[in-house]
Amino acid sequence: MLEKIKKTKVFEDFRKALKAARNRPLYMFYALLADLLFLFLYGFIVLGKAGIFTRILYNWQHILALVSRSSEQMLNTYALNSDFAAMLAVEPDIKINLMNLLWLYLILLLALYVIYCLCQGLSWKFSLELAGRKMRFYGFMKQFALVNILWFALFSIYHLLSLLADLRKSVLAKQGIEFSYFSLAVTALLFVISYFVFISYAFIGKHKTMAIIKRTFADGVKKFLNIAVAYMAFFAAVLVLNLLLAGAFMLHAILAYAVGILIVMPAFTVLRIFFISYMDRIDSK
């Protein structure tokens, strides 16, 4: 197994990423600032006490509370045929709160799109520079924003399906049904979307926008075995970093912040460089 991984030159690309990070510390610092700016804006606009996500969470908890108090007629209607329209006809209060939730979600999506394209666009731009690919700033940011229209549309669908999965789980739990294939399928969808997102980012600056989308799906399918190795290596490293951060939080909050800023966030930039370098190599074959 290890020999097969070595043949993909994953370790070689990872060493290349580390070398690029050591040789250009200023760009690493710029990428770090962009990531910190993203966390700050995300925390202030989305997660703050008056943030959009806080209001969404309040509405969602209210919906779940309505479901838990809902009539036996509604539960039986949904459990038998998964008909949301019939369920909402029985409980109009849930329909009203779901509409409020939908509008808040659309506002959240727009705010996240702007914040993400600005901050993560900068971070990926510096990562591409570190990987040896030069592109004019305006051209990159424009292409990054255009490519992300598709991904944000797909992620919004995923999140809506995730909310429906939670609602379905809450309803079925009252019927004594714990496992849901629908929830499992929604989780799998997240990994599939993320897989294609990373491929597309590695193509920015190499192709025109529509060509990026086409190449993303074409290469993502045709070269799945090769790309999946780097994708799994990327997320394995992310898992290790998250465990490191969680361990630091258990010791002390200040230590966790230090580990996050000095180790975890720079490591994410190195992982971006690694994935870009890996994709550049297999794309040239």
C-alpha cells in the first residue's frame, strides 16, 4: 500500500510544498493574514450575538420544538410518505418559521459568498504564488468568484438538504426510527462537492472559467484514483491538525489560539500548496 502511495509522488509534492513555504515566508504571512481576516469577519457577521447564523439557529430550534410538540396526525403523515407539503398543511406554524429560515439562509449565503471570495480568494492566490504560478490579482479574484458561484449553489443545496435531514430525523425519532439513509446520503454529498471544489481551485489561472468547470468534472472522474490519494492525504492532515487543536484547547484556551495561529493555519497553506503542486503534475500527464 505504501509503495502505491509513493508512486503517486505524494511525499515528493509535500516536501516541495514545505520547501516553498520556507523559501517565501512573506507570502506565508500574507496567507495567514487572509485566513485570520476570514475568521474575524465570519465570527463578527455570522456567529456574533446579533449574527445571521445566531438568528438562523434560533429559528431552527423553534421549528424543532414545534415538531416535538406537533400532532400525531402530522407525524404519521410524514413518517408514512415523507410528504413535507402534507406535513406543513397540518402544521402551518412550521411553514411560517421555515420561510423565515429560508430568507435568513439566503442572506447568510450572500454574506458568506462575499467574505469567502475576498478572504479565501486572497489565501488561495498567495498559495498559488507559493506553488510557482503567477496570475494578475484582479484576474485571479474575478475567476475565483465566478468559479465559486457554482460551488456556493451546490453547498446551499447541501445545507438545505441537511436541514431537511435533521427535521426528518427529528420526526422519525418520535416514531422510534433512529437510522436514516437520507442523512447518510447528504453527508456523502458534502465530501463529493468538496472533492470537486479543490480540483477547480487548482485549475484557476490555468484555464478559462468554463473550461475550469469542465476540466474539474472530467478530471475528477477520469483521474479519480490519482486525485483521491491527494484528497485523502489532505483531509487526513486536516484531521490530525484538528485533533492537535482540540488537545490544545483541553489544556488552555491561550495555548489553543497560539497553536491555531502558529501551526494550524500555516499548515493549511502548506496543504494548499501541496494540492496545487500535485494537481499541476498530474494535469501535465
